Amino acid sequence: MELSEHIEQVKRENPGVRVDCYVLFESHTDAMQLYELVRNAGLGARISTTPRQARSSCGVALLVSCDDAEAIHAIAEDEHVFVENIVALPNQINPNRDVYC
Amino acid sequence: MAIDRHELWGNLGMDLETHDQLCAVLPQAFGDVFLSQENRPEGMAFWDMVVADVHGIRPQELVDEQAKGRKVFGTFCTYVPDEVVIAGNGIVTGLCGGSQFWVPDGEKYLPADMCPLIKASLGARMGKTCPFFRIVDQIVGETTCDGKKKMYEIMAEDVPMYIMNLPNMKRPQDVAAFADEIALFKANVEEITGNEITAEKLAEAIKVINERRKALARVYETRKNGDVIPISGTDALLMMQIAFFDDPVRCAEMANKLADELEQRIADGVSVFPAGTKRILLTGTPLAIPNWKLHHIIETSGAAIVCEENCTGTKFFTNLVDESQDTLEGMYQALAERYMKINCACFTPNKARIDEVLQLAKDYKVDGVINTNLKFCTTFKTEAPALEKVLEEAGIPVLDIETDYTDNDAEQLRTRIGAFVEMLSEK
């Protein structure tokens, strides 16, 4: 499935909920390299843990706006940074949940 | 496929199935606590990366260094002089102990009415669910509290332990005794690493750790600004928590980079909290990673933490070791003098802590103090009334909180902290 199609599908399945995109990597060095490139390109990105809903193993991911996901994927391809996957998920963040480690 | 850490963890003899349960909850907690914040400093990216793969990136580095022949020393406490280990070309790492996840395994060996930090530490080792506890060649304990001392006896049956005898008074003869203790530790490090520690090597290590202290202090210095709060307390706490685990040179580099940005934020008037947000000094027991509960609750209740007076705060970096000594004996004394200035509740008397908290409250221009105590930490609990009396006499409102690692008092804490912040707003 194309990335844009995947994002639209997740949005359709979660009406009224913000949908975020997580860029997944094989290694943290790829993640940090793309983070720098994306920030230098003036796009938003935040270092994140890999959500369990996106992949069963932990690791470093980038949390980005799905509006920028295609552009970020293009930067990764142009700069030969290996991206394992880009996954759209309904909002995973809830500061009032009060569930800690 | 992503790098699978299971091979690393399996080789370390970890309980993979149980450890996966911890891996499953970390992303959600990290997102709720850190990614819910707005306008975080760019310099937090490094610290976020470390915690995002906290049981992968640094443990792999440690294992790689062990393969080259270096030895890893695990420590619990700010009183163990990292300088000695560094001088022996060893590596110091913090150990797991900040999550309720590890407490039940600790309670298999320890009484339930013991502080969660101690129970979690033993549980993380015995339950085989912390890579740092599996990697270490030796663990270095210290005689700071009775609970830890007795816990070490149990842990010593499972892993090589070395205990430093920390005097519990601060007379000149106590400082001299700790200098002797550092000399003994030097011999232990030489034995474990096989490397001789010369005066030149120890002098260089003292500089390395002093540079880390200066860098962390620079970040804290920016939090004294009364108009701009350039970093949340939660982010500053994360930096401090990771400082216990990271390579000290890299840690100093990253803390300095963060401080550069925070200083620029002050110049530009960039604050992470609205003007008028109440400023809190948090004092008391340590907050080992990933214990973010209290910081998160306070900072989502209308207040900002601008200083932590605890082992995962100012105690870790305040006071430098004198760099002018050129003999080993002189350096042992200089190290002892610096470390014995840490004002832990294990000392008697400990009035210096009260004086320090009062001074920090003024320096960081706080509106109120929250004095927190991990349940069953008798020493900090006992000196709380004396501390709070002095603060109240100085006109500084104070809230006393006792908590542990569980989530089930979160709502009660929100109510109490919310009321405290509201009271501050009415002053």
C-alpha cells in the first residue's frame, strides 16, 4: 500500500482523532541522521520511542506530521538513509493517563 | 528488520519474556511524559535517543568495550568516586532501580516495608530484567543507608560486590577516613582492571568528571532565570538520569550543547511555560530512571520544577574536586573533601542540607518547595520536619509528599499538588 493511501486509511478508521506518523529504522544512527536532515530542511520531527502498535521491538523512531511524511520519505531516499517503515497511528499521547513505567 | 536486541539480552542471560513486558510500557510512558510537552529544546534529541533505546544503545556500547578488555563498574550512588574507575580505564554505569516493574522481584528477598529504590534495584538484578545489572564486572555499593547495606549482602551472593565505607559524620577525621577508603577502592579498581592508577591518570580523570559537573551545572544555571524557563524540569531530570549511565566525556559535550541552546533561549525570551507559572524546587529522595511520575504530575498541574535538590539533581554536580594536587594521597583527600560535601540524609547532623535547600530556593527564585520522600526512606522522612520548619520560617511554602513507584496515588497527588499550586497563586 502506498504511504498516502495508508495514512488516509488510518484517518478514515479513526474519525475525529489526530493521526501521527512514526518513521521506523533499523538503527538509532539512521534515526539521528534523518532527524538532522529533516530539521535542516525546516520540517518538524521529534525523537520518539517506537510505539508498540507500530512494531513489537523497541528502538528509536521519529514522530512526524503525516502531512510531511511523503517529503521526509523523499529526503531519506535522496540522502540514502534507510527507513524501515513509516506507520500512521491514531494519537498515542495522553498526558493525563498517569500510567508510568 | 530492526536491530534485534534480543540476541544481546539473551547473551547477557536476561529473562527475555519478562523484560519484553517492560519494553512494552516504556514507549507509552515516554510519549505521555515527554512528547506531550511543547517547544522542547532541540538539544533534548540526544537524551531522547538514549532513553528511546535505553536497554539497547548504551548496553551494546558497554559490551563492545568489554570485548576490548575494559571492565564495567555498576554504581548506585553519588558517593562512589567515578574518577577512580576512569583512571583505571574502567567504565562506570548507573544501574536500574526507578520502576515499579522491578519491585516484586525485589520483594522476593526483601521486606515489603523497604524503600522502592532498594527493592527495585535488587529485583532488577535477581529478576534478570536489566542489561546493566547483567553486564557489570563488579558492583560498587556504599554504606549510605541500612536498607542498602543489607540488600548488598543478598546481592553479593549473585554478583561480585565491593562496598565502600562512607562515614556518617563529617568531622575532619571522617573526611580523612573516606580518603583512606578511596585509596582502598583504587587498589580494588587496579585489581579488577589490571591497570595501574598513577597520579597522572587520576589527575586526568578528575578533570574529566569535573568537566561533566561544569556542563550539567551550566544547564541548571539557566533554570535560575526568573523570567524565562528555558527547559522543563522533566527534561532536566531526564538529562540527569542519563548522566549516570553515559560516557562522561560525551555527557559533558551534550550537556554543554544543551546549555548553549538554553542560554540562547534566555536571550531570545523563549520559555516552555507561560509567564507567571509557579516555580518549584523539588528536594528529597532520588528519582532513578524511569521515575518521572512526580515531575510529570507537577508540571501538568500548573507549576514548573526549576531545580532538583537530590542525587539526580544538584548533589550529582555541585562542588568540583580540587585539581591542584599532584600526588595520589593529595588527590584522595581532594576527592574525599568534595564527596563528603554532599548533604545526604544518611549523615548526622545534616543541617548543611537545610542551609543548601534554603540557598537554592533563593538562587532559583522559587515560589514553593516540594519535599518528596520515597516510602520507607527513614532518614529523609525523619529530617523532613526540620527542613520544612526552616522553609516556612523563611516564608517559603512547602508541600510534603510521600510516594512510591506505583501509579495508584497519581490522582491523590494531582489533587494535593493542584491545591498547593493554587495556594501559591493566591499568595
